[in-house]
Amino acid sequence: MMENHKYAVVDIETTGHSSTNGDRIIQLAIVFIENNKLVNTYTTFINPEKPIPLFIQDLTNIAESDVEKAPLFEDIGAKVLGMLQDHIFVAHNIHFDLPFLQKELKRVGLPNLVCKTMDTVEFTKLMFPNLYSYKLQDIANELEINLESAHRADDDALATAYLLIKCIDQLMKLPLKTIELLHKRSFQLKSNLSILFFDVLVEKRKQVVSEGFLLYRGIPIKEISDEQHEETDSLSFPETRDKKIELFSKSIPSFEEREGQFELMDQIQASLTNEIEIVCEAETGIGKTLGYLLPAVLYSFQKKRPVIISTYTTHLIDQLVSEEIPKINAILETNVKVATLKGMHHYIDLYSFWQQVQLEDESYDETFTIMQILVWLTLTEDGDLTELNASGGGQLFVDKIRRGSLSNKKEVGANDFYERALRKSEDCHILVTNHAMVMTDQEREQPILTAGCAMIVDEAHQMIHASMSRGERIFSYTNWKYVLGQFGTLDTEQLLQKLEILHVPLSIQIQLEKQYVETIEKFDKAVSYVIDAFLQKSKRNGKSTKKTVALDDLELDQTIFRSVANSIQVFIFSTKSMIDSYSKHVEDEKIQSFINEWQYWIRELVIKVSEWDEIFLQNRVTEARWLEVDTRSIPGSLTVIKRPLNYREDIKKALMTHREVGAVIWTSGTITVPSNRHFITTQLGLGTEIPIYQYKAASDYYSGAELLIVENMPDIKQVSQSDYIEAVAEAVVQTVLVSEGRCFVLFTSQDMLRKTVELIQDTHLLDDYMLFAQGMTSGSRMRLLKSFQRFSKSVLFGTNSFWEGVDVPGDALSVIIMVRLPFSSPDDPLFKKRAELLTKNGQNPFSAYSLPEAVLRFRQGFGRLIRSSSDKGVFIVLDRRIETKSYGRDFLQAIPNIPVKKVSLENMVLELENWYTDEG
């Protein structure tokens, strides 16, 4: 039996984040656990003797009336302290709950709580390392834990208690060897989980059972059994409408025919059968994915070869595999064999990981990530590192263990996940991959996507971004300093100093140090030279701290960059020769691991110097180069970007072999604009002879939407920027107050976004709302979006780059405000270079590129508003050009036929009030 620890699972709700600054507890809950069972609970509201901010009331659903007659903390502090004694203190993010509670105990004159602690955030990250989020609400949803009202202490504490039990159960399921490896490192964790790891280890050692895991050099890995699939020869495509309805109705009881979906299916079926290339634009509401999956699966059954489906993001790949394929299985009453295949670097290199496990960990992040991976290897079937939710610091470790072309396959053998994925891709019906994989496949001596009988490119317009990213090169000062810093000097605990492990003579060490110091000096000199030239040039760019300048405008002397490249290459040659000479006949595993560490960082340096050469020493007409600097952080913020402008040939070449073997079908929700039907397809390298089929959603799909044009906004060209921003801020505030949040605000400039948000914050008119702003609020795009969805009273500010691919279903979003029509800034270096090339080719940059690009963005922005037929939403345009300029109709024609009203700001408020009254 495991030792019976007593746990007190605690959650508190507060008026804010800082007890020191006067914030107080408004609700406290404790759930007591013994023998892995809930034995008691305690919960109480607490009178904070101060107002509860409205956004806290919104978040917690705790009103002033709930705490009005509740006890003060002084009244219950001693009782709470007594209950918690002799228990292990458990909380979800213990670094908030425990310190807050300790400060409150101190404030009322009570002693500190002395206890062991366990943090369920830390524990969950270890036991379930592949969850997309570690917020309690998201975990509860993913692990099917009941959570009635998130952000209520009683419900949160109960959910956390069940989560603790789930984590303990998961730990018990792990193989003994994994638990041994975890326990060894558990003493470096931030909470006292090592106690639990030890108990489970003792318990496990008593059991003698077959655990069903493979072992790779002592590291357990999930064993994958071959799936059994029945024969599928008897299935055929349902040619008639009645047959389709009959087929769908069997598995979907409330099935309703969607306008356009069956036509889309028929068109894709015809393309597959006749092996021709087509483009299909299917609006939201058509059911595009099922529309192409059904004919693709049936065609694969017939051909006995896979149909390749390429999409843009990992999220979309997961959606296809976990949500859409099961629907097809249900409809066809079969079991479709699906394989996913991504670039080699997505997969773990087991040998490299094993070597890292042999080394001493250097940081908490490294220790923690190793522990996460040890658990993940018992769960993963694919070995795809994107499944792993590692911290920012942990990602640096993950990068060290990615599968590369130089990985030692012999050391891993049949357990190599990438080889496993390749084998699976040769025997499947549907092979799901990403655009990046399709683009890079053309470079391989033996392309690996040649087994397919046809290809479907979903999110087709994103193939342009995939090609652009492939050709993009980025110089990041902080990233360079990190890589260079790994070598260090002889008086720092970095790679050079550790050469004594190999018994390298001191004279060689000193010579290498001299070369290294010289390289660093030249690098720093080059960076200073760039920044000085940049600041001189950008003085005229206004008061914004974030500045962008085209590299070509600086007219830099290339000799200084060539000198850096030469110096790094000399250092690479010397270190590589030295390591190669000392790596022969090494048998000691720890010394071999150290040599591998050296070889890894030399490879990183080779990549870096190649990027340096491409960015600073090669300048092609069809590429744009620019610098970005935040003047508040110099040189740390220095970034230089180089991006190709012509990707047509690259994409054509990537698809060439697929065109030879069968149909190629391009599909997307937005691929045309009214004034230039071939705007995207031309960039994809498709000729005008390739047909474009368009499928519109049913006429009532957008019945819940309307567009408002605010006609009394000032003309930005007639007023100062500050006056225009004031007008924008007022429009945003008025809209948000009426709609009560659930609002996106779209800008074309990060500078205007920041100034508008700052002005709104200064007015305090939206203090009761959560404001999330791209470039101002920390976190990734997905994190900002998740945060926005958590609060009903929230506003999300973003620029053009934020909007593509953002999906907010239901009433989480009800208003989109478009501050300006989404044209690229004429000062954008990428746009300037593109305009220059178009002009040289005799084209008008505005009509050939600027306008269709803006119209497409407008369509995509609108597309975020209505994601199902039951959604309601208002699209507000503050830019008067949509009605005053002749091109304004291009924007209005690009979206579905919905009511368009021109209103003053005052009448817009009345219109919105009526809208929400009707909605209610």
C-alpha cells in the first residue's frame, strides 16, 4: 500500500493579484483528500471590506451581495490555519494561492503555514505533457473533469482535487523504468512531488506485471500494434442526390443537406476520376472538409493508393485526423487508414534524447522538459514533437533532440518515429501532410510524397506563405548571442572550458579562445555599425519606438559583414577539426555525449553563418530585406528579415510530380476577389485555363449579420493622426459599451493600434473590460485568442497578420470593428519592393496587388464573424473610403449579400442598441 498522505486542495478568489497592494480574498475553498478519496470540504465567502472590480465579478460570478454579510478573514484565519496543518498543500498554480494566503495570515497576526506543497500545474504538465493548455478550465474539459463554474473557488478546488487524483492514477500507470527516471530528477521540481514519485516507485516495485512497452536503451516507449482494416472494394461514390442523403442520414440522424456541399463533392469526384486540376472556393457553411474527404477516401479505396491532403497548420492536421475522419468512418461504416507525415525535424531523435538524459541537467527548464518527454514517450504514437507542450525554455532543449538528416538511424533502428511515419504513409488511404512538407519534398533526392494517386491542397492560399517561409531568412541578435554564447571563454563554464574533459592541450584551447574572442568582437562591431546606420535613417520615422527600415536604404559597406563570416568560418573549421580528431575511438558514453554537444553547436553555427551570408552578402532583385528595432531595447530587439517575392516557380516545381500522377485539387474558403478572380491562383503558379468553381453558403446562413459604415469619421488625410486616433478610440469605446465586449478591433498599423489602446486605457472608460492587444499583451496569437474567449467582457485588438485562420465560433465574438481598410502600408519594405517590381513590369501596383490583397483581407476579416448559421454579428467599418472611393464597391461585393447601413457614430450606437435588444 502507498503511504496515506493527507492533502488539502485549496483555491481562492480575490479582488486582484496583490495582497501587498490591498487586494483581499473574497472566497476560499478547501477539499480534503485521504487514500485518494475526497473526505471533506470547506468553503466560505469572505468580506474583503472593499469593492469587487466589475471584471472580477464577471470572471467569478461573485457579486457584492454575496460577500456583504460574509465573515472577515480575521474571523476565520485561525480556523483555516488549523485545518491546513499536517496536510500537503495542493493548488492549481500554488505560487499564487499559497503566498496570498500567507500574506493574509500575516496581516491578521497569525503565524505562517508550514507545509509540504504540490502544484497541480506542475504535476499535470508532467503527467499529461501533450495538453494544449494548462488552465484549469481547459484541463477539465480535456480530461472530462466536471467543472460547474470556472473561477469559483468551491468548483475550482473540487476540480483541482479530481485532477490531483487523475494525475496520481496516471503516474501509477507509467512503466516502472519511467518512474525510476522521473524520481531521479524529481528533487529539482518546484513543489514536493518527489514524495509522491517515491511512494509510487515503492508500490510499483512490488508489482510483477508485463507493462506492454518497448525499451530503447532503458527508456520505455509506447508499443504500437498494427491496425486491422476490412476490405473496402464494395464501396462506391453516391452519384445521385438521393443516394447522398441516404448515406449521410444513416450516421447523422438530424442531417440537413447543405447548399453547395453535394455539388462540391461531385466536382471533386469528377476531377479525381478524370485526373484534372481544379480550384474550389467553398465559403464557410458549405461543409468543405467532408465535401472533399468523402470522394477522396472512395477514390483511394478504388486505386489502392493514398490521396494526399496537404493543409497549413498542425491544428488543421489534428482536426482532420481526430474530428473529420471519424465522421467519414461513421458515414461509410468503414475504418479509413490515415497517416500523417511532416518534415523530419518534427520528430524526436531517440538517440540524441538518450544522450541528453545521460548528461547533468543545467536548468529547471531542462530537467522538467526531460521529465515531460519521458512520460510523453509512453503516450505518443507518432513521436511528433509538436504534440509536446513544453515551456519557452524547454523548447530550447526540444530543438536539441529533433530528428535531422545527420541523425544516427542505426542507433535507433525500428523505433525511429520518422521511419515509422514513412512506413505508415506507404500503406494508407489518406496521407495528411502540411504545405511546408510539400514545398521541401522537391529538394529530396528521393521525394517521399510520390506514393499518392492524387493531391488535395486545403487552405490553398496559405501555400504562398509556406513557400515564403521556406525562402525567408531571419537574423535575430538575441538568437545569435545565445548560439555564440554556448562556446564561451576559458574562464566561463561553457563548451571551451569543458575541453579539459577531452584532455585537449592548453595551447589549443588558448588558440580556439583567441579565435572565438576575435569573432565576437567583429560580430559586435558589425551589429553596432548596422544600428548606427539604422538610427540615422529612422530619425524621420516619427515618435514610434518600433521602427522598420529597408536594408537597401542604409547603403551598408559589405566588407564588415564578410569579415564576420570569414572569422566564424575559421572558428568552425578549427573547432570541427579539433573535435573530429578527439572523437575517434571514444567509448565512454559521457564523453561521447559531450562530443555530441559540441557537434550540435558547431552545426548550429554552420546554419547561422549560412543565414548571415544570405541576408547580408547576397542581394537579389526578387527579395526584400528590412530591419526591425524597438528603440527601447537596443541591440536586443534587432531583427533583420529577408523574404522572397516570387514563389510561383517554387510552388509549380513542388506540385510537378503530383500533376503527373493524378488530379490536383486546390481548395479554400477565400481564394478569389471580385476585381481579380485569378489574384491568388496566379501567385500559386496556376494558369488561367485551370477552372475555378465557387460554392456559396445558403442565403440564410448570413441572416444574423449586418455591416455598418460610420460616415462621420474624420478623413485621416485631413486631420492629424492624434485626432483620428481620438475618433477611433471613441468609436471603439461606444461600441464596446453597447455590445458589452465580445469585440475584435482590426488595425493596419501596430503603431496606431498601440496609441489607440493607450488612449482608451487613459480614459478609464473600459476599465471593467479585459483588453487584449497584439504586440502589447504577452503571449502567442492562440494564447491571446484563448484569453479573449474566457471573458465575456473582453476586447481583442489586432493587425492584419492576426486575423487569418482565427476561428471564434458562437457568441464569443459578436462585433468586428475595421479601423481602416486593410491595405498594406506604403512604407512597408516588403510592399515597396513588390510595387517596385510591378512598376518595372509595366503594371499598376495599386490595381495589380494592393487592392486585391486588401479586398482578400477584408473577406477574411468578415469571415471571422459568422462561423455557423446561428451566429449573429455586426461588422463595423470606420474607414469612409469604402463609400467615398470608387474601389469601395470591390470590398462590399467581396462579402455575402447582407444589409449595409450608413450611420453616424451616434446612430451607430442606437443601431447597436436595437440590434442587441432584438437579439435578447
